[in-house]
Amino acid sequence: MVLIHEERAFTRDAIVANAAKYGFANPLTVELFLWDLEIAAQLQRSSNQTILKGGAAAQLFLPVEKQRGSVDIDLTANLNADSLDTLIKETESRLGRTRFESYMPKKPKAGLNARTYFAYTDSATQPEPLRVKLDFMLQDLRLPTEETYNVQTFAAKTSEIRCYTPEVLVGDKVLTLAKGSIGLKDLADYPKQIYDLSMLMDSPKFSEFGDVIEAVEAITPVEAKIAGRKIDPQTALDDVITFIDRAFATIDTSKADRDMKLRLEGFEQFFVPASQRASLQEWSSRSLRIRLLACLAQSAMKGSLVPKECESLLKKAMDFASKLQAVRGSEVEPLRSELLSFQRERLTYFKELHGKPLDRVFWQVVTPDNIGSIMHLI
């Protein structure tokens, strides 16, 4: 087996040590992510036409203490199906003990530019073979990319891996929340997207809002074809906003969906380091911040804002939320009441917001139209 990353990282001792060091309850989380990185690097060594996206890519732009586990690999490949199969066989030959299998759905769609493979290899942490799913979008998205190198992750220091930029990843990931149209089918996958989006938006590398919009506009028709739907980017973002309002904004209220709360708990136990586990109020705030991003992107698409204005408004909102966390004592209650006065739509859980932290209330009421007015409160 010819590995690209340091061989010692694949030993049981190293995997267990890293799980303990970075706060993961299960060493398998570390081992799976390590193989995500290795397989992505191996594919790119064979072809410069593959680009890493999805959760594995997102972690390469985060500080190590905020990185989460990932069990699958999402990539784009500017290749046809035959060329991709040749690439897979070459990678399999070089890796040796790793075996790749093509997955064929029971009812394949003709002309669909997507392929799935499963990679199997010996595990250092469990008796069963390790399985990694590889999802390929056979498309040249022509979106900005970045070469990452020597990134310290909780599994290993990385080799050179080509990824989409944080802004493109945000645009791609926000569309996964378009439940009912081009979003993810499995409820268990949604907490991962909320987590990644929230962490990427906090990253200093996240800045070019225009690239978020470009990614949404480029990826929506591709995902729509895969889903067999006809949908435009603005409508897809409508679905994102609706999903957040129904499933995640309510997660810290009496209207919370019990299944989603269980999914959140399961996600945090396996994928998230102990230091990053959050309250339900924080999860609600994270999702509402993503809702604002989706609303800003819609405003830019409609022409009522330009991308630089979106960028500025989002930064102001995030800075204001940080200031609210510092408000104490007798100032809290009147400020909360002023914030709640900006809530225009009727909420079934409105009364519960009177007991919420100021920043949680802020993310509930803020919109692209009222940010300026809210800024004047403090």
C-alpha cells in the first residue's frame, strides 16, 4: 500500500491518541476522516480534474478544535463516466489493500452526470472493513478553488488537496437545506450542514459574498437535474428558508421536532469534538444566521442589493450579535423587548422568546431590511 499521508497516522495507537486529544468519543470518527483525506489526495494525484467539496473540504478551512468528523467524500470531476472508472482503477491499484465498488441505483436516470463508489479497506479500530462512500458530480462547475497544504487536522497533517473555496462551499452547502426540492433526503444529514455552514461563516477566509451567489446559481441547475426537478436558485433558497423556520429555528422551543433533536444529539456524539457541543439555543441561532445569509443572497439575485452590501450587512449582523452577548443586568430586558418589536410575522412560540438570550432573539428577528434600524439599539 502506497500512502500519501504519514503512515504512522493510520496505526491504531495514533488514531486512538488523536481521538482522545481532540475530544472525539469514538476513534472510528478519526479513522474515517483520515481515509477521506487519503482517498481524496490519491484521486487528485492521478487526475487534476477532481476537486474536493462537501464536509471533508469544509474542515480544511477550520481551526483544528472546530473540525468535525466526516464519513463520506463529495467531489466534482471534469471527466466522463469511463474516464472516472479508469481513475478509480488506477487509484485502487496504487493503494493496494483498498477495494472500490461502483454503486448502481435500481432505477438509474439516463444522462445523469453523477456517480457513486464505495471504498473498502482494513480498519485499525474495528474488526469489520472500513467503508467510505464517494459521490462524484461529473461536472466542470468553473467555480473558485484553492490548493490546501499542511493543514493540521484532528486525523493528520494533510498533503496537498484541492478544494472549492469557503464561499463556494457555503453556496453548495446552503442548497443541501432546500428540503423538499434539491435538499438532502435523510434528516440525519442536516445537522452536519448547519454545523459546517456556521463554522465556515465564522472563518476569516470567508469573505467574497459574490462567490456564494455564483455557487448557488451554478449548482442549483445541476442538483435540480440530479433530483429530477425544475427549480431556480431563488426558489431553492425559499425552500432553505422554509426548512430552517420549520425545523431548526424552533429547535430550542416547545415546538421543536423530536426526531430532529435526536438527530442533533446523535450528530454531536459521533462527529463533533466535545469542546464544540452546543446548546439548543446555539443551534437555533446558527440556523437563523444561515437563514439571513439565504435572504441576503436572494436580495442580491433580485438586484435590491449588490454582493458587497450583502457582505457588509452580514458582517455587521455578526458583530452586533457578539456585542449583545456582553449586555448584562438591567439592560437585558428592555433591549430584548425592543428587539422583539421587530418581529413582524406571527410565531407560535413568540412568548418563549422573552426568556431567550439577546443574540438568539436578534437572529430570530433580523432581516436584510431591518438590520440598519436594529444596529441603532446599542
